[in-house]
Amino acid sequence: MNTQSAMNSPRAYDRLNHVHGQTDLRGHQDNGPTAMVVNGHGVRFVTDEGQSIIDGFSGLGCVSLGYNNDRLAKAAFEQMQELPFAPTFYGRSHPKVAELAHTLTSKAAVPFEKAMFQCSGSEANDTMIKFIWARNIARSQPQRRRMISRWRGYYGNTVAAVALSGQPHMHANFGLPMDDFLKLSTPNYYLHAADGENELEFSARMAAEFEKTVLDAGPDTIAAFFAEPMQSGGGAIRPPEGYWDAMQAIIRKYDIHFHVDETVTGFGRTGHYWGAQAFGLTPDSTTCAKALTAAFFPMSAVMFRQDLFDDLMKNSDAAGVLGHGFTYAGHPVGAAVALEALSIYDDIDLVGHVQKVSKPFLAGCEALMDHPLVGDVRGIGLFCGIQLVQDKASRRLWDPKLKVGTMVQDSAHARGLYLRSIPPDRISFMPPLIISKDEIIEATAILKDALDDVWAEVRGRA
């Protein structure tokens, strides 16, 4: 490519004009994009340099059906021709969003009568925060504003959702988090268990911390507890034995609204339709996104019971309207794509497929426990977290300045596998849900080679 062509290339435009989220801005300004994806098929995407890469992170945990699907493309095309847009404000509607609300609530992990649609998981969680506050105002309990979540949890990047999230780098230099957002410890048994403490004892300690937080704040000030069934933003952290039983006992004891965020865990990721089913959770409300449309269209949903809707109606009666909504909420194209995605999941028995291939997937990941860099491997379905350590015996982590996890991520990418490194040096591995056994074998072999590459570079520093 000549100099003039390079200056007028997509990479140059991206470096000069495009601001990226969750990105080292100075590094991008200096070097441009780490990858320019131009097309994809199945579980692989292709870069502008011609490299074909297995997507071991499902885009951002959303590409459930891979990078091509004729049924989803047809559903979007036909809806664009028939009705490309219709608002859902002022009581207006359209057939696809009405059908989607009915279909989605009928598939919920627990009985939910109501659904409302947004464009992202962030918007969905922000919506639920507002609705819980509105519910408490309708019940003459305006003091119940405090939200409890966990460090390393992730609920989005809108202001309230990111305050709810336990991601310090997303708070830094933004004046966040806001008041009334309380945090509990990350349920990472491997890194945070005391010497000799078994999983049930660790879980009991986490629940005791939860109860102390409630009592210190005042039970009558607590609005809700938000949680992912299995934390994604913390690096695919599977909760230890007894954790959810102990935590839900505190929820019930103090009558706390339990909101379960299924943005990542919904629609088969855990080998169950919902993460709540995988871990025996009984939510009072739920958010979902990502695989709702298999990433073919930006769309999310909140689902909740009639009793919360009744409280929203009280506020609507007082104000004359429910003062909330987004222009593109319930978009006809998104609704059509979501309906088709849900139909495909049923037609191909996606959950059954995940249950089948999760066995070689988890076995391949667990085999990495023999590697000198790997301290812990825990997962479920097609969702696995791999903890890298400097010393297995003491569970000592590497110096963060070395960015050992990023080194593994980059080596895997160069070899043809996209993964995500999440501090502290955790590898999050969650491929598209349609991945085959042969592709799993190929992907885990690449990961093993990437670990070998990095070990060869850092072993002298151990």
C-alpha cells in the first residue's frame, strides 16, 4: 500500500477520527486499531490483513450464532422493507414488539408478566434502577435508594449502571461512583479464600459480609441487590459451592429486591436457557441483551412482575405518563431479529448443543491446570475463567506492570484465537454457542501454545 493509500485507509480514519471505548486512547492514537475486522463466517472473523481468527470471546459475549445467519439477515431485511421504524412512545406499538414481549416473558426463568425494551444492557440496567426507585416512591418508601452490587461486577457504562458496576477503571476520572451504590466482595474463591477455608465456609463469609452491609446501611434504606449469576466483567468468575444459597437467604431475610443481570448468561451460555436456572436463583426482575438478537441488532430488555408494574402505574397516574423511554426502544427490526433468534435457539436446540460441547470445552480448559502459568480454571457451559499466577503454591499474582494476561491474549490472537484478558491476569474464554467440538479442540490447542509462548518469555522472572 502506497503512502497516499495508507493515509486514506480505514485504519488511518479510525486512528484519526474514531474514539474507542475501553481502549488505551494514547496507544490507539499512536498505533491505530489492534485489528480491523472485515468479515466473518461461523465462529471465525477475518481481518483486513487476511487473518482468520476463532472468536473465543463471542465478540463481547454476544455473537451466539456466529458471524453469518441467513435467517436473521432475512428477518432484518424483510422487516426493513415492511416497517423500518415505529416508536413505542405515547401508547403506540407494532406487531413484532408485542409478539416479542409475549414470547420473551413466556420463556423467563421465573414468572414475569411485563417486558420493556431498550438498546443495550447498560440502558436496561439503568432502566431497572429507575424503576426500583420509582416503585419505592410509589410505596411511600423514598428512603430505599441504596443499591448493593459486587466489586468486579459489570452492569454497563451509563452513569447509574457504571456506578452500580464494580469496575474501578470505569469510575476513575469520571467523578464516580455516585452515592448510594454499595459494594460487596468479589466471590473469587481461588484468590480470596483464607488459608484452610473451604468453599462453603467462604460462601458463608460472603453472606455475612452482605448482611453486615445491609445492617450498617439500615435495611430500610436498601433498594435492591444487583448481580450476575456468574460474573463476566470480573473475568468469568464462577461462584463457589453454597454461595447463592447463602446470599439468597440474606435477600429473603431482609426482603431485598433481587435483580439478576442475564446480559451475558442468558440464552444458553451456561448450558441452561438462563443463568438463574444454572445457579438456582429466584429473581424479582431480570435484564437481558447481547444474545437476545445474537448481536445482529442492538437490543435489550427488562422483565418484571405485575406488582412492580402496578407501582409504575401509580406514578404514571400522578404524573400523567411514565416519564422514561428511548427513541429506538422496541425497534421493529430489532424485535423481528430477536424473535427469529429465539426461534432458532429452539429449532436447533442450542441449549442442548451447549451442554454437549461444554464437556470437551471445559475438559480442554481444565487440562491447562498442568501449565506452570495457570493457577485455577473454573467454568460452566461455554463460559470459563482461567487465572494466571506467578506461583501456584502461594497463589501469588504477577506484577501488573508485566501484563502477563495481555501477553497471553496477544499471543493467542497472533496464532488465530481471540480471547479477553481481564485484570488480574484472568483469561475469559466464551466462544460462540454454535462452536463445534473440532473447533474447541483447535481453540484450546492455540491457547496452550500461547501460554507456552508467554511462559518462555517470563519464566526467568519467576
